[in-house]
Amino acid sequence: MSRNNALEHVETYFQGGEFFTDLATLVAFATESQNPDQASILGQYLTDAMVPRLEALGFECVLHNNPDAGGGPILTGARIEDPSLPTILTYGHGDVVLAQTEQWREGLHPFELIDEGDRLYGRGTADNKVQHLINLAALESVLAVRGRLGFNIKIVIEMSEEIGSPGLAEFMEANKDRLKSDVLIASDGPRLQPDRPTMFMGARGGISFDLTLDLRKGAHHSGNWGGLLADPAIILSHAIASICDARGQIQIPAWRPTSLTDDIRATISELPVNDSNDPKVDEDWGEESLTPNERVYGWNSFAILAMTSGVPEAPVNAIAAKARATCQLRYVVGTKPEDILPALRRHLDQHGFQKVQIEQHERAFFPATRLDPANPWVKYVEDSLTRTSGQKPHILPNLAGSLPNECFADILGLPTVWVPHSYLGCSQHAPNEHVLKAVCQDSLRLMAGLFWDIGTGAP
């Protein structure tokens, strides 16, 4: 039996309809981690959907309570063929964002898999149920053809990623021995282009916070008090304008990273930043001296996620008492995360905005991580994906978005390689989330080929 047999086996799994049936089963679990009413469903996803499948693959599974009371359960599993063989760690998350059911277009429902044209619609089809399903199906195909994997494999499936993976880092610290491995190979996020594989070795970090200005009790008539009372919205707008200039260039020195080196520039120089399904890139936005690739993969970006003052849905003729802006900094390696908010405080004070308060959000976001593109595992995975697809994958030092890669890279000390199975136009976190059937079919082959190759000899 050969590598091609494994690819044919997983192809039959897709073409024969089993893939659709399996994905439909996973999508039907309403695993909204942001919805407290669905807490029991989080555990059911693991016990009813994951454990039986993993045990059939030869995994010994353990269900763990999250060390953080605000987080969902965590499942670990291990299939050890021979302690002398290399050990792969993989990961997935079964939780999804809020369904937003009423915003899906007619004929779709977030927790029902709908096959329409070249797309499969449903919450979790892109993030992340389809991604760990593809990897498990690829393992099953290798095992069915060869009778063994040729390596050991461990898995972590969490149910809290969409709320910032609370407790995951603490869990990793407490379970280093249980999860000891040679490399993380997992899947999340989008390909850069639907018809070409992507791999990335880290992620931008992110931190979110509110800027608030509370000047007095109650609003006051804008005619009687206009020109006499300071307007918190105007002051806060000027405070924000001091953080970034009119084209979004960051003005806080500590927020400008030091890690955009020549080798990183070379790695990302030819990467696409969007495709025909995406909004057109604003060439005159962001750091003027950088290319769009460098701005999104090698630099930091500041964003205002929401702003309020007064009553926006029913404005009145009054000067508001307070203003609030919800902000976010996405940052790369080379930024000191512990100094992000202190640097902001210093900056605001220096510019006369001492009254503007900074309120960090309760849930910390994910730190930035990046694996050296010269790591042997990067080349190994690249060669395997190229062999299967016939084209070199796009290689990112880090994803533009964020995920809990620091748990594997920093706490477990692993090289980390991610092979995503979605695409940029998938409506992730939005109504009408979907995955492309062609991407699923291709990804099944890619991962079956990669797992087959690891079983013949790893770096």
C-alpha cells in the first residue's frame, strides 16, 4: 500500500458523502462559548462527538475541567505506537461564536449544514470544526491504508477559544508531561488564496481595552451650556488622534515593532494580502514606508472597534457627560506586551490627556508568536504539501490574526506549524459562515499526504 492509496482513501471519504455527514453532525452542536445558556453543549461536543471518534482511532482520552471557572472543558487524547517514534501534537477548538441566527440569509441556519453550490454553510464550518475534522479524517485514512501511523500523536481540543482560551495556558503548564511532543501540527484560520495551500508558524498577538472619559454627572443642554462645558467625545477623539495619524500610522514609539528584519521581509514579500472576494486594500492606509504585506504580517495595527457618547440611536441636544471607545492593538513579535498599556498611559499623559482612563478587558488576548522559517519542520511540511498539491504553499512567519499559539510555542516549547483549511472570504465570525468544498477536498489530501510522510521519517 502506498501514499497514493491514502490519498485515494480520503478522496473516497469526501466523494462518497461521509465527510458531509460527519461535518453536519458537528455543526449541529450549538457550541456558543459566548452564550452561558449553551454551557452544557460544550461538554456534549467532546463526549458525544469527539471521544468516540478518537477512541476508534486508538486514542486514550481524558476529559478535564478547565482550571479557569470561566472556560469550557478540555479534552486530551494520546495514541502511542512506540515511545521511540516522533510525537505529533495537534489541536482544535469545538466552540463557535454567537450564532446571530436572525442575520443569516433566508434558507440558512447556523446549526444546520447546508450544501449550496460550491459552499457548505453553517457555524463552525470554517472555524474550527471542519479544520479538526479534516485532520482526524486524514489520520484515519493513513491508518486504514498502512495499518499504523508510524508516529505517536496527541491531541488537545478546547471549548473556549472564541472567548480568548481562558485557562488553556494554565492547563498547559500543569500538563507539560502529558503533552510532551516534538512538534505541533494543527489547523485554524484561512488560506491566503483558495486554490493554493498556506502554512504559518505563529500569530500576531492582540490586546483590547476601553478608553473612557467621564467628566460629570448627566448631560446638559447644548444651547445653555455649549462653549462652557468640555465635550468628552471631542477630547477623546483628539486623544485617539494622537495615537495614530490620519492614515493610521502608529505614533507611540513602544508600539512600533523591531522585528521586521530582512529575512522576514523576504519571506512575506510575495504573499497576497487579499483575493477577488475581499474588500479592496486601501493603499494609502497604514505605515507609509511599508508594503501591504509588511503592514499585515510584519507590523502592528491599531483599531477602534466601537465608540459611544450620548445616545447614538436617539440623539438629543445635550453635551454628553462621558465618552467611550473600545480599542484593539494587533501586534507582532518584537513588541513588549507588558509595556503596551503602560506606554499608552505615558503617551496620553505627555499629550495632556491625563483624564482619559484605560480599562483593559477582563479576558486577555493572545500573545504574539513566530517560528523561524528556517526551522527543519517548516521545510518538511512545505515539501510534503508541495508534493501533494503540485505547488509551493504560501508561507507566513505569523498569521495576521490571533490564536493561542503561545501555549504550544512558549509553554510547551514546540515548533509550531499550522495548515489552515478555510479561505479569506468564509464569513468567519459573521452570518453565513461557510467553507468551500474544493478547499475541504484539497485539504483532506494534503493532510493525508503529510501524515503519511511523517510516518516514513520526520526531521
